[in-house]
Amino acid sequence: MQDDGAVDVPYRVLHAIVGHQFPVYFINAVKSVLLMTGNDDIIVVDNASNLPRLTLELQSIADKELRVHLLLRETNDISRNSKVGGLYDAYNEVVSYALRQGYDYLHIMQNDMQMLWWDESVMRRAREIYAEYPQCVNISMLVLPFYTLTLDDNLEYIKPKLAFLRDYGLTDTGLYDLERWRRLDMRFLDSETAHAKKYFSQGLRVFCHPLPTVGFIPWPAVVRGGRVKGREIQFLQRFLLRPLTPSEISHVKEAIELPCLESLGIPWGWTCLMPYWGTDLRKIDYWVYLYRDIRRRGLRAAWPRWERRGLATGTSLRRVQRRPRFWLLPIVFQPIWYSARRALMSRFAAR
């Protein structure tokens, strides 16, 4: 493995795609990493999806691509975390594999994400950050959505275009320095909150890469409590999000501010509401952000609108896949239904 803090010595990076269910998302994520990363090795971890067609497709990719290693897990324990199940057990297996194989860096994506671009400048800048900030083990590679960049108080800037996440010592995606990980005897715990707080209290900080490369699929289907909520978008183009063009990559490198996902992650052949949302709608969080945005920019500027840049000119919205499928109706009714259901269940449990 590399010497800690050395920028110019050779290194090895392993990309990991970890997920459960959602074949379209999964294949989209794997193929995006294959396209963008050139010669880097890849490990694909199916966290007990138990979907024969997905298994066959992932196995076919691994058989054709010598740099792809496939790990099929047989269990996904949701007893400790009903939101993500045994995701962090899978993560710890990936880290152990990467350490045994002698990789210097591990880059983890989840299967509802897509790599939008990647070149040598990404790792060069990451290694500069690691060399300058010894308290950093994890660099977030996500292109953050508009709401996070503008309405959250989660980012603290050290210098222009370089920030770290407040209250996070470790997140569950991004790039990890494995030498520091080994030295600190780190591991993922049962929830992101748990390991974020533990390692933050130990003085670690998660930096946001100034040249982010990975976007989540907006308005995704999710798994909660072992059950699928929502529907996947189906392929109409090569990828679900349009990969960046060379001119767009140049713009990301030359920009003086962090880009937002809405500017880079363009749905390709389908549409969704902007600003983007990256999780389920069971709580009122979306409405909280929308309300803040309206107060900040005004109703007209903040009101959700359909993203059309990835559609052919003149395409009718009635003829394309949309997320949410029924405009704001799911955003209105899902939190109400979820809250009412929880109240009823609590009532019956108390009897």
C-alpha cells in the first residue's frame, strides 16, 4: 500500500457497487463505472436480492469483464436497520476484500447512483486533499442536490470549492483511504448516524470532492422494511442519466463553486420534478425544503417543474416516464398515509 500522504507514488483504486433489488438501477450503476473508469478494478455486491434475472445479468458482466469481481451475498438482515437492512455488513465485507487485495483506495457507490464522469484529475485532487488533511479518511464523491447545497447547513467551507460535512466523520458512499482505515481500525456500524457520530467524535472529517463525479437517480424507488416502494425507471437510452460531455466536464473543473445535481444529472429519455429528491416520501421533509425554498426565492422560482433537457424537442410529457408519476399527488398523500398508518398501528399495539 502507498505511504500515507504521498501524492506522486503509484496507487490502486477499487470501485464497489453495492445494492439490493432494483435490476435497472443496478445494471445502470455497474455499466456507468465500467465506461468511466478505464482500467480500475470493480467489485459488484448483490446484497441478497434473490432475483435470478439480476444474478444472471451481473454474472454475465463479470464473465466478460476481467476487472469485475462479483460477490453474491445470501443474507440481508433487516432486524438492526429496517431502512437499509444489512448494507453495512456488505460494506465491511467489501473493505476486508479491498484490504486483503492490497488496494490503496476504495470508492463505494450504491446501486441507485450513477457515475457521470471520471478521469485522472479526480484521484489527483483527492490525494492532495488526503495529503493536506490527515483527519480525512472519507471523501464524498456525490454531486449534491440543490436543496442540500442551498438550504441545508451541513457544509462548512475551508476554502473556495472545498468543504466538509458538519457532524460527519464517516458517510456510506465515496472514496476511502484504506491505509488510514486500517491504521484506525475502522468499520461501518449498523446505521450511518452511528458511524458518522462515532468517527466525528474522534476528530475525523468527511470532505466533499471539489470535482464530484457521482449522482443519485432522482425520485428513486426504495426498499423500506424489506419491501419495495415505488417503481424503477426503465431504460430508454444507454444510461438513466446522461453522461457528461467533454465541455461539461471542463465546466465542472473550471467552476469556482460546487455544482448541484440538477445542473449535471439530466434524466435521459424520461423526466422528473426539479428540484430533485433522493429518498422516499413517507415524511414531510420534502415540504419543509419546498417551504424554505419558496421563502428564499419566491413561489414562482421555487415551484417544482419538469426537467426536459433529456427529452427530444417537442416530446409530450404524457408519453414519457415521469417521477413522481402523478406530479405532486404522491408528495401530498404519502406522508399523510404513512402518519395515519403509524398512528393506527400504535393504537392497536396499545390495546
